[in-house]
Amino acid sequence: MATRTHLVLREEDVVKLACEFMENRDMTISQISLERESGVINGDLSDDIIFLRQLILDGQWEDCLEFIQPLAQLQTFDYNLFQFLILKHKFVELLCIKSEIPIANTESAVDEVVKVLKEIEDVSPSKEEYSNLCLLLTLNKLNDHPEYKNWNPVKARCNCFKLILPLVKDLLAGEKKESVPSSLVASNDRLLQLIIKGILYESCVDYCQQKATASKNSNSIEFTNILSQSEFNDSDLSLLSWLQSLPPDTFSCPFEQRSLNVDVERIQKPLLETSWTEHMLVTPIRSNIFPHSAMPHNKPKSTDIMTKSLSLLLSKSDNTGSLLMSKSLASFHLTGKKLMDTSVDHLFKNGEDVFTAPPGQSDGENPRPVTTPDHLDKQKTRLVSEYHRQKTIHEDGVGYSNPAEQAGKSTEDDSHKRQTSEERLAHESRSTDLVKTLPTTNLAKPKFIKVTTLEDVQAVRCAEFHPGGKLYAVGSNSKTLRICQYPSVAELQEDHETYQPTVLFKRTKHHKGSIYCLAWSPSGTLIATGSNDKTVKLMNFNASTATLEGTESDLTMHDGTVRDCCFVEDGGNGSPLLLSAGAGDCKVYVTDCHTSTPFQAMTGHTGHILSLYTWGGAMFVSGSQDKTVRFWDLRTRGCVNVVSYLTDPRFGAGTPSGQAPATGIAGVGSPVASCGVDPSGRLLVTGHEDSSCILYDIRGGRSVQSFKVHTSDVRSVRFSPSAYYLLSASYDNNLVLTDLQGDLTGPLPSVVVASHADKAITGRWHPTDFSFLSSSADKTSTLWALPPI
């Protein structure tokens, strides 16, 4: 009976071999990806150093400085050099972003770069080092400099850690992981050594077999190719058994010394070309083990200043390529300090009107890691725990759960944490008269005021602002279409008396049935309406005279109620395309507005289509009673992605029968009554008949959170023009404003900003002012605005 010998192989060690192989060949992107996915690091490092290394690899430069702060007082620690290395790499990454995104050269972006450069000057080891960094400012592109010709952020961050390691290795060496002794660290190209020895062993087996069978080719050993297929069984120890059977006298004779010349043909690595900015701002992949589980849940502060510019770049790039479903920005929020306060800021001040919608979490979702000090002490070192304790104290001081305290205590150093409304609305509202300096005295909380109210004899289903902002259109169940004048809200007072708007155009019996939807073309020269008479009317509009001109077109391709319509720009003949959808055949029809001819019917939904939305370019989304949202691309003339809101035991979501797997949303199974996308094309919001709202990361292909701020069907959802706020309208009669600033996975402050006497059907933002229109089953359409402080 054959004797068996037991050998234990650890896959963790195999991963270490691969990591060392890639590190020796500067394949850092692949190395770091393998580390993240496997949770294995090839290194004899303490937990504190591993944690610091991960902060650097994630680009959390400010957190690196904060984490190492306790060592700053030690005489044996070169704190200035540590700061210089961290700030230098932060500075280079900012320059990369500025060079890749020309529109990032805003005043705030330049200020951020100059600020970092000033910090570097204070800690630079020499004037020469500082001058060399200053010279980088003169380059059009970072890779124009010889030193940064093949620069990429992943490789640079790895090199940064290598430079920093000697500074902290002895100081943070006290708590090494017991499972990683130095003897289990791959080194000296161990993977290549094992491959060579494996080839030798395999070749020896072949040679011995040839000798035993008296083969003609048994005079010399022929080495097998590394990828050659061999009959050698990996569990066959016949050769070793034969060696053990040799008499001891055989080994008494000295062997002839022979050496093996190994020619390693080095791989020719391709030149990597991409937008490194996207890689720097993408959410790092995190596993549920240390150190990833201990990483701060915020975007690197050094990239906050550039996020808006990146959003614009990505939205433009969508016009020339297919939708990127693999990119996910860390927390979607935009930043920008302002030293003034506005009326909307005080809507979220402490008071009984403000409530938070806690994020929903299904049974299938992994809970977010607990970050209390007690929990951290059990899984990480004391230094890491102290770092998180300080951050927890700081965040509590900012007031995560109390928007009023948060608004009063935020500082410039809190820009990476949950940001208050005080930091934002200067960008949100372009009417400068709305922005006033906040007096030091306590003021009553402001509220949205009814500026005008249009009354009808039946329910008002739709209202839309003209792109120019000076007009708005209203359609109702009475079949009447009205176009009203938008009044000035700059001097609005709290004691304002609501009045009827000035109606510039009115047409009764515009349709044979109720007007369910209407839309303006991007230029404002066309208006379309849809009805339950199964038709769409397309008309030319003259904004200067506020009248319809020419012959209107009746589109009769639908066989059910037209529930929604919208325009998208077409690069062909300069005329936009009209999208319309609804009940009946559940198709989205595309109409050429130049010829008023439907030329495409997009199929895929299995239930009535209730909502359409486009955010520029050729992309649009549709929401349906079949509990899905579909992403469409007019360039490919088809559906490019499906987000399903069906219950599924595996994902918490499922897919329509007979269709390809769709991206799922955990724990939700309700028709999509409304949908919208933020201006950058990164974040999808949906309103559902079960009263929930869901935020979905488009580029990352994942749910951000589900929350409820209503008690009935959510029939309208719209991001504000800069996506800082979400306006939702519901059959519970209310319109709710939700603050989307900061971490979207946490509780979201919300406040009821408008109420009707009956179901609220739509809510639409003004293109520039911080005001909105609502329509309701109470037979009114109301314009709401905040009085300035």
C-alpha cells in the first residue's frame, strides 16, 4: 500500500506570493485590488501601521495627520517630514484633478491648491523641494514633468507609504498581528523561485520516466514550459520515493556542481491612459475585516473641492459614451463654504417641524460597522480606537442627529462630515437677493409662503416651469391648459397675501380628456401635453408673446393614458426628440419633433409607465408599475440597465420574468410612481406607492438607502438644481424638503414645506430661484417661495 505524505497549503500564502510578485514589478493597481478582495496583506506590520497604510491608500490625507497626531510630541519622530510627505502627495493629486478637468479651475479650487502649497512651505525639508513643487503649477499636465511621466495615484500612494514606513515603524511596532510572523512574509521573488523549482521537479519526473522506459530522448533533461500540460499528477511522489530507495553509498560520492541559468523575460507593461481623477474620487471598495472596516465613512477631504467639477465632466462624458455603471462617488454631496445664512438654512433648525428619516435596512443587508469607542476597542488597537473616539466626539459636536446644533457648530474643518445648509445655498439659489447675512439675534423659523395660487374646477395634475424661468404651464382634469407669468420673489415678505397668477394664455378643451402631463423643450420653443384621451399634442411656443404658434400636431400612437412626457436633445437636425409613455402597451415612444413623426417604440416594461426623466444627453429613465426603473440610451436605441424593486430571497430584489438579471434593491416591492436623476447623472431617486423614497448609486450599481418621509404614494420626486435638496410630493397632501448634504447613508433631515387640502400630485423646482410649483387634487396649483431673511 502506497505511503501517503501530507502537505498543507494556505491560500493566504498564495495571495502573499502574488502580491509580492506584483509589488516587485510596480503592478500596484492589481496588487491593491487583490489585497482589497482577499483581505490579505503581505507584510510584517502592526495593526496601527496597517491602519495608517490603508488611510494612505484610500487618499484620506487629513485623517492620516489626525491619526498620527499623538506621536507629534515625540522627539524621535520626524513629524515635519511626515507632514511634508502627506501634503506633497495630496498636492500632486489636486494638481492632477485640475489638469484633467479644465472647469475645475474655479476660484475655490485654486484656493485649495494654494492652501496646501502654503502648508507644505512650513514643513518642507528644503527650499529646493518646495520650489520643485511650485514649478508643477506651471505645467499644463502633470505627466509633462519627467518625474511624473507614468504617474498614477495608486502607485504614488504605495510609494508614499514606503517613504513613511521608516518614520513610524519603530514607534508603532507594539501590536503586531500574531497570525503574521515575519517568517510568513513573501520576499526575494518567492513566487518565481517556486515556479522554477516546480519546473525542475516536473522535468526530473519526465526524465526519470523516460529512463525507466528506455526512451530515445532520455540522454538529457528537457525543461517543460511553464504553461505546458503534463501527465504528472500533483499527488504523485514516485520520484521522491525512488530517491529515498537509493542506498546511502550513492550520496557519499560528491555530485558535480552544476548551475541553472534562468532568463526571465520581463513583461512589457502597457502605458495606462485614463482619467485618474475618477479613480481618486471613486468610493473605495471596503471589506468587513480590518483595516477596511475601520476606515472613516467619508470622502477624502482633499477631493471635496473638486467633486462638482468632476460631476460636470462625467455628465459631459455621458454624451459620448455608454453609461458607466461601475463608478461610484463616495458620498455624492457637494461642498463649498459660504459665510452667509439664508432662509432655507433655518428650515432645518431645531424644532418640532424637522424630522429625520432613518435609512431602511433589510434583513439581507450587512449593518454598517459600529463606530462607538467600546466596539472599536474590541477589534482594533488603542491608537486606532482613540482616533475613532476623537472623530466620534467631533461628529457629536457637529450634531449629526440635531440639525440645529449642527448648523451652529460646524467649522471649516468639518467639510468632509455632514454639511449644513449654511454651507450650500449660495450655489443653490442664483437670486442674490435671497442671500442675506444672518443677524446675531434669534429669529423665528421661516416657512415657504404661497406666492400665487391658480384655481381650477377640477384636479390639477401637472405644472412645469419654462426653461427661461419667466413662465410656467399648468394642465388640469378640466382639459384646460394655462400659461402663467412667474412673479418676482426677491422682495417676498412673511405677511405676503396670496393672489391669482397672471394667466398669459388659456385654452379650454385642449384635449378630449384630462391633461396628465406636460413638458417644455430645452429651448422653450416647444410644449407637449399628454392625456387620458390617448393622444400627445405637440405645439410651437413663442415666449416673447406667450402664445402657441403654427399648426399643432396630434400624436395618436398610444393605446392608453399618456402618463408622462419629456424632451431630449438630438444632435442630428437640431430639433429635439419627444419621449412619451403611459398605460396600454407599456412602450416608450420617441417622436422626431421636426417631422412630428414617431419613429421608435422602446419595449421592456411589463406594467404601466408612470414616470419619465432625462438629465441631458441621450440618456433617460422610466419608472413603472412593474416595480422597475429602466435606463435607456437613444444612441443604442434600447435599454442599458434595469433597477428592480422586487422582493428576492437572494438579493432582496428580483427581475421581471424572462429578462436578464437586474440590479436589485433590498427589501422593497412597490411600483415606481416617480423618478428623477441628479444633474451629474450619478444618483437616482424613486418615489413609490408604499410611501418610500429610494436613493440609488447609478455608477456603483447599488442602493444607497430607502427612507420614508410620507405616509402615502410618493407621486413626484425632484432634485433641486444643484442636488442639495430633494422635493417630494405625496398623496398624503404634503410636499417635503429633504436635506441631501453629507452622508446619504445616514438619517436625512426633512421638513414639510407645503400642504394641500387634497392629494399633492407634482412638485417642480424653478430653474434658478429657490421656489417651486405644486399641483393638487384640491383643484389648485400653487407657487411657493421663501422670504429672504
